[in-house]
Amino acid sequence: MSQKPKSTPKLVIRQAAAADIAGIRDVMAKAYASLGVHGVYSEAQLLGQMHQFPEGQFVAAYEDRIIGYCATFLIPESLALQPHDWATITGRGYASRHDPAGDWVYGMDVCIDPEFRGRRIGQRLYNERKKLCQHLRLKGVVFAGRMLNLARRWNSVGSAENYLKLVIEGKQRDPVIGFQIRNGFEPIGVLPDYLPLDHESRGYATHMIWRNPQVPVEQGTAPARVTRRPQTVRVAAVQYQLRAITSFDEFAQQVEYFVDVVADYKADFAVFPELFTLQLLSIENKRVPAAQAIAALTSYTARFREMMSRLAVSYNVNIIGGSHPTRDVDGEVYNVSYVFLRDGSVHEQRKVHPTPNERYWWNIKGGNRANIIHTDCGPIGVLICYDCEFPELVRHVIDQGAAILFVPFCTDERQSYMRVRYCAQARAVENQCFVVMAGNVGNLPKVENMDIQYSQSCVLTPCDFPFARDGIASDTTPNVEMVAIADLQLDSLRAARQGGTVQNLKDRRFDLYSVTWRGR
């Protein structure tokens, strides 16, 4: 007797992934049409949610099409059950208030494609939240729900509190509140000014909770949970000496030497300096006008990418390939940091803020994206030199979940270097993150704008008890070709963010200020 072919489930509830972002944004645009663009999370916000608490983000997929999204994070009871607003509690949509030691699951969002409403997709997503809460043995689920008919009923009900009372008594109908009550959630009050842009709710929200029946009410803080990410990451900053060379192969040999060295030390990351590929311009051994120099460098881009990717895979180390001026298909020149991961994938981050010198000598244009890069050691950010002098840019990357920032730099004298160094240290303190800097030494006399170099590469940390006394995990001797290596303890970083002497990320006043990203 022949076996029946196995059927594939059409509807699946699963953990959200970066590949789902376009589908999620499409669902949000449909579900929150009345909110316009303000109802749709940006790519950066969704990446932040997925990296802050990956196991708490779910999608509903029907025949591989995303039709629903559910976002959550963990938060302590002291915040969860107090009055709050959307911007403050969610970190402006990045889930950056996620606390791994939190004892409540905070429901940040649930949205369903209107085409699929009435099929209990929302109920399935709410149930996933409950399952997650029970699996982690937390006290319950808390969220703020929309009061969808409040604006229309305002003249007859007079207040949000009275409207909620009438809905609970069955004297008014609200499809959102009614759905949530039927799914076992208990209204405990009204949150004024929760989301002012929600005009249908007049900015109000219903404060809802579901108590986990498997956890006694008197239970204290939640037990420690295991993370799948590595606790220790070894990084190596290559302080690279620029010297005249005669061929691309000679350049490749010098680069491979350092990759080999850091691989012997079992480093997870190696970072090279900004613009170190300008060494290739010394091959001709003559001064080259700036326009010709960029054209010459662009001709090396494919070989450079192939070489660096091969080294990353063969030596099993993730390589931040400094930066390389690249002419794009639009004809513009960008200062690009290529990131070569040991799984063979290649990513790029364009410098957002070219310096006046870069604009003058090479007509470099600024990029318009600053997104994290997914690695086997967690999400990272790359800020090329001058970019780390802009705190808003760094905060945008940190909000997406980065714990380590790599800063390839190129500075000609000590004052230039100290600007980058002081700003990098400030970024490490204010964002409670690690910053790895790598710069050039030596000189290229016949290459315009690369006459002299000043560098002291280093690995910087926050300034608190779990870290090095001066906030420096490792550094190099100034202006000497060498490598700085350090082990970064990610668990210490997470502990400092949640319970350190100061807690810069947790203590932000979202009610007073925020960083709004207008790029992609």
C-alpha cells in the first residue's frame, strides 16, 4: 500500500528572523493604515527587537507569506505595572528596555494582516506569549492595548476610564478590548498619553495583564536564563604599517600575515584600519592625481573582496576590512568598510560622514544607512573614524542590539587621533559597549593625503568595576606596527547595563528626548 505524501502545514507560528522584516513591515502598513508611516517599525527597530530578545519575537506565516507579527521583551514588575507611555517603555520601538532579569513579559505589539482577521491568528500569537511566559517561569504578561472606539464614543462616555468600565460591563463594544478579555487578559487601568499618535484611542491605552497560573503570586525575581550567544569574544586590532609595495600580491602577503597571526591567537574578529588599501597606490611609485587614484583603487575592489573573504573562511576569523574607497554604480565614490565573515558572507557599511579632506581630495559621498551586521558572536556595528564622533549615529546602532563597535580609523597627527579616541571612549561609556579601534602607521610619500600617520590602536570598555580600571582592555605602542588583542566578556557587559554603578541605557529619559532615524 502506497504511503500518503506528508502534508506541509500552511499556517506556522515561528520565531521572527531578519529575512521576515519586509513582510512584517507590509503587514504593519495594512494593519495600522490609520497611523500612516508612524504605524510601521523601521528596519532598524525590527532588528533591535530581534536582537534584544530573539526568542520573544514571533511571526505568523501562511504558505510562507507573513500575515502577523508579535513583539515582546522582558521587564521588571516595578516598571511593568506602573503608569508609562509607549516611547519610554519600549525605548522608542527598539525594545532597548529589555531586561534579561525581568519577571514580566511585556507585549509590545501584535498586528494581523486585515485580510486574515477572523481566523484566530491573533489568538495564536497571544498564546505564544503565554507559552513563552510559562517556559521562562515568569509572573505574567503585561501590555497596553488600543481603545479602538474611544474617539467615536467620547461624547457619550466622557472619559477613557468610564469607556473601559462600560466595555467590561458589556454596555459598550470595543473589538480590541473585548478580544483581549476573551483571551484571559485582565484590565487593571487606563494609561493616558500612551501613544498620542493613536487618534482612534485619543492617545489612551488599556493596561492589561495575564498572570501565569504556574507561578505563585509571591514568587520573587525570575531565575537566571541561559543565552545561546558566546560569553567571551576575542578581538584583535591590527595597527598596520603603510609602506611602499610593488604589486597586489605583496599587499596580499602583508594582510595574510596579520590574519594568520590573529588566527593563531584564536581571535573571533580582526579589524584593519581605515583606507589601508591606499597602500595599493604606491605600486606605480609616482604621484597620482586624486581622480585617477580613485579609478585605480576601484579596479582593485573585486580582487580585494575575493582575497579578504577567502582569508576569513580559511583562517576562521571574522574580518573588518578597514575601509576601501569604492565607486558605486551611480558613479559616486563612497568610503566603504567591507566586513568578511568566516561563514563566507560579505557585508558593507559606508561611511556616513566623510571628513572635509575626503570630500576635497576624493569627492567622497556619505552613505545613508547604519545597520548592525549579524555575526556568530552576536550583532556588531561598524563606524568608520569620523562617524564615531556623532553620538546619534552610534546610539542608533546600539539600539539595534550591538554590543561591540568596530572603528577603523586613519589620522595623520596626534590631535586628529585624540578626537577619534576621546569620542570612541565616550561612546563606550554612554552606550555601555565595547569599542575596537584600528589605525595606520608609517607613510606613503607619493600618495596624496597619506603622507604621515599617527595611531595607537586600542580596545575600549565602559568605566565600571567589571572592566579594566581605565576603560582600556588593550592598546598598542603609538606608531609601531603591532596587534592589540583582548577578550571581551559579554555577560559582564549585560550585567553592567542592567545593574552597574550607572546604567546609561536604562536611565534614558525617553519622555524628553530621542534619536529618530530618517535614513533607511
